[in-house]
Amino acid sequence: MGQPVASRGRTATPTLGKAMLNKYARAFFTRVLTPFAAFLIRRGVSPDTVTLLGTAGVIAGALVFYPRGELFWGTIVITLFVFSDLVDGNMARQLGRSSRWGAFLDSTLDRVADGAIFGGFALWYAGGGDDIVLCAVSIFCLTSGQVVSYTKARGESIGLPVAVNGLVERAERLVVSLVAAGLAGMHKFGVPGIQYLLPVALWVVAVGSLVTLIQRVVTVRREAAEADAAAAASEKPAQSSETAS
């Protein structure tokens, strides 16, 4: 919902492709969703309420439909509620609110929603999907996605900029997984061979998340070493002046 509080130091510079996609996609959805956001505001609905309802809808779509193999309908439900993440931010901007609490709630519930999606895949492959390897891959996607987010948050909390985007971030994980799941679900409507898209997507997300995790760990290690060296260098003149006095 609210805009996140700026972290200290440099911020990660997105690649040109990601920046353009984010710019034009956000501009389009802002125009589309602004009237709906204004309608909710007039009805006295708060951005926090939209955030909570959106997360509840994603969880329901993922854990009710996916474990039963209803990949198409589960994806439709999730996609409808995923847009709440844009609606609550739009509402916050219209209301002129940009709170730390809003940023915290939004980020926290994003992790819950992501866990439900990949947990739903894992339950499907552990049950009717009958594929223990893909169940394990789904669990890895769930865990690695959470850790990728944690590395950035933890690095920033100790004063480092964590100036790297990484190969596969949250937006890429969701788009690749949900599009593949929705298309794979069309196998039940008679589309042949399309059910293999989801396994391929899960492997892509798993490998991409691992690469992103390594990128962030390496970046934090480098930035921490640079910060420690700078701190040590600044202490030496202070110690020298104390000795001279």
C-alpha cells in the first residue's frame, strides 16, 4: 500500500528492460484502476482493508484450487486478487498517505501470498499430481523466494544498500509461475501437451531464484567488506589525533 521508506545508501538500479516494463505497466494499470480506487475511498474502504482482502483472496485461490489440480481456475482467482496490490497503493496515493506501517504490512502479506501459491503447487504434486520431485522443486521455490526477500531486507537493516536487483525477483517469479499454471490448467479443456508448462516454469523459477540469492549474498559480502574498511580507515585518524594530544 504505502510507499516504502527509503533505505540508506545507494539503491539498486534496475535494468533497462525491467525499468521500461515497470514504467509502462504501472502507468497503464494506474489509469485503469484509479476510478475503482476512488470508488472504494468514497465508500470508506481503507487501503489496509484492500491489502488484507487481496491477500486472503490469493491464499484461497492457491490453497483451494491448486491442491485439487484446478490450475486454470486457481490462477484466475489469484490474478483477480493480485491486482489489489496495485489498488491499495493507488488508494494510498490518492489519500496522500505514505506510512511505514503500510509498507511493512504490504511487504509482509506479499510473503504470505507467495508462500500460499508455491505451497499450493507443492500440495498438488504431493497429492493428485503425484510427482515428488516437482513437489520438492515447488518447496524450493517457496523457500528461496522468501530468503531472496530476506537477504535484501536484512542487508538494508544493517545499513547496506544491497545494490543489486538479481535475475529473478518477485514480479518475475509470480508472472512466470502464474502464467504457466493458468496455461497448464487448460489441459483439462482438451489442449494437448500444455500441462508440461508448469513443471518447466517451476524449474526456471527455482534456478533463477538460486542465482538471484547468490547475487545478493555476494553483493552484501562485498558491501559489508567495503563498509568495514571505510569504518576502519575513519578510526585511524581519530586514534592518531588522540595519541598526539
